[in-house]
Amino acid sequence: MSVINQRFDAIVIGAGPAGSTAAYQLAKMGYKTLLLERGRTPGSKNMFGGRVYLQPLKDIYDDFEKKAPIHRWVKKERISFIDNENSTTIEYESTKTTSFTTYLTQLSGWMANQAVNQGAILLTEIRVDKLYRENNVFKGVVVEDEVVNADVVIDAEGINRLLLEEANLVEKLKPNQVALGVKEVIKLDSNLINQLFGLDNNDGLSWVFIGNLTNGIPGGAFLYTNRDSISLGIVLMLEEAIRKLDKHIYKLVEEFRIHPLINKYLKEGRIMEYSTHLIPEDINSLKPRKLYYDGLLIVGDAAGLLLNQGYTYRGVDFAAYSGYLAAKAYDYAHNNGGPTSDNLSKYEELLRNSFIYRMLNKFSGVTELMKKERLFNTYPALINELASRLMHIDYDSYKIMEAFKEVKKGRISWLTLIKDLWEVSRKI
């Protein structure tokens, strides 16, 4: 379909959760919408851990939990502290759930189809060369030297913000602003997954790991159960990884997969996918100077709208909801004189009054906290040594405080411990 000579109300760049949701909401409100995706299919350029939080998506899509490609509902949570081959695990299980696992390619594809069903035009394998601007007003995009015109452009290109960089709206990414996530997807029979992890039917597990799996580099690891596969990965703060990692990062993932704690679950599986992705971390420095301009709105990862809570990431629900709010902001601008910067500032207002900014502000100190290496080395070792002294009993037994004083001796002072506990309690 030729779109060169057509004019659209809105052009959305990127058919991930943010872009597809923006296109869906715009088309649902009756606007002529073009959704452009660089990959072969929506979501083919996307990567994430595997877990999505439900409620914001329920607010956007009718009967989301009945129609969306949900693999498993997360009802079991584990956090393990790793020190070499030793581990101490905390587990929580509930009959209720607020999250699920899925493949992002499937979810993004489903969201894009919802946009198409509402009347949006979806074109894949389309590379946008740059944003088109006249007299500092964005009026469309350039594709293969041809201009496609629109009233507003919504940039959902993701964390690799090449279009925004070319337009001089953001600076190039710096290593201290992002983390690097690497993931393997391992095929396993669904019944075997249930048996291995103690799950029923479509129930799922989210498992987070903290410790020297990351070779002393701030970060962590994760395992999520899908319908008939396991998502297994490691996340490292990129600046620290560049300075300290003495091996290719894929070797860390391999070592994680064959770790005694993990390998017993995965030895019957086969690797079916390998992927890597940059993750927004230092949101304050990464966020564009503005998220709205004359004729332009910025959403999702491109806007730095991802949350690290220290024990989980929230990305898909933030991205989708930002796209939803961008569509509402355009509708407001359209009905109040057009998509000027002043009118599109409604987007910032909507974000400020939403759970997105509320949560980003609430957890704003997590990035700095995650740079403390002892959280990933010293404390997991202390926890495991404490557990060892309490659980490995011969003739005599330790009291808890007696064992703790012994394992911390020479490693960390009471003052540092109290300061760290106070900081963690305030920021996480």
C-alpha cells in the first residue's frame, strides 16, 4: 500500500507495546493512523524478560485477560541470594495474581492487530529515515527520501533513539544510563515445567537471583516460566560491565544456566532463542528534555519510561500506558486548536497525574542503590554463611545473633550495615 501521497492524522513509529497501544487508541477514537514497524512483524525487534503487570493493560483493552496471548499467571515468587554454589531462597505463593508471562513478540503482535481492527494501517519492514520538520514543526516522517505527512508523529522507536538523536532532541546514550539484558529461551514441556516447579495448570513462577552470578557487577538474574518454555537471563549495569567484565556476557548466561541450582530444572530443555537488549536505568539523565514538541510526542522506552524497583522491572505496562496517554493528549490538542507544543503538553500533565510518574518518583533512588557492589557480593555471601551456620548442626547450635556476629566479623561494620539497611528501606 502506498502511503506517500496520503495524509494522516497520526503516524506512530514502532509497533511495540507503546506504539501499538497509541495506534490502537488513536484509531479507536476515529483518527486516520499509520503504524510503522522496522521489523518483519510487530515486536520482532523487541526483547524483555518475560513478565508483564496486568492492571494498566486491563484499563486500555477490553477483556484483555481473556483475549491477549497470556502464557501463565504468576502466582509463585522466589528471590534467591547466590554465593558460588550456595543459595538461600525466599518464596511467596498466592492464589491471586497481578502479572503474567508471555512472549513479547506475541503480545506486541496482538496489540498491533487490535490497532488494525480499529482501522489503523500497519506497515512492517519500513525504516523511517528521519522525522520531517518544517519551521521547527514536526509534520511527518521521511521514508526512502519520500515524506509521509501527518498532523502528529508519535515516536515509539525504543531505547535506541536514532531518530530523536538525528533531530537533536536527545544526546547519544551513555553507558551509565542503561543496563544490558541478555536472555535465553529454553524449550520445555508444559507438564514437565509444572512438575519441576510445583505449579498447577497455567500458574507461573517469577524467580529473581542476587549474588555473584554477575561476577561482582551490579545487576541480577531472572527465570520466568512460560507456557512451554523458560525465560532465563542476566541484567548488568552497562558502565560497570564495560569496566570490569573480563569475558563475553553470553558466558555469564551459560554459567547461570549450568549453575547447580538451575541446571537440575533445565537439563531436559533445549535453547530455542537468544537475545540481548539495552534497558533504561538512570531515568533522570536519560529522559528527553521534553516529551512533547509542535507535532511530536515521545513514548515508551524512548521517553525513558521504565521502572527498576530493585526486585522487579516494569516496562511493558509503562510503555503501553504512555502510548495510551499520548493518544489522549493528541485528541485533546486536536479539539483545542491543533497539535501545538502548548496543547500537546497535555501529555506531560497526564503522565504527571498517572501511576507512571508516581512510581518513577517513588523509586527514583533505586539506580544509585544498585551501584553498591556489596549488595551483590558481600550481603549474599553473609546470608548464605548465616544460613549454613544455623542449618548445619553437629553437636552445638548457634543462636541467630551469635551466628550473625561471627559471619560479619571482618567483612562489614555495624555502621555500614545500619546505613545500608536504612538506605534499602527508604529506596526499595
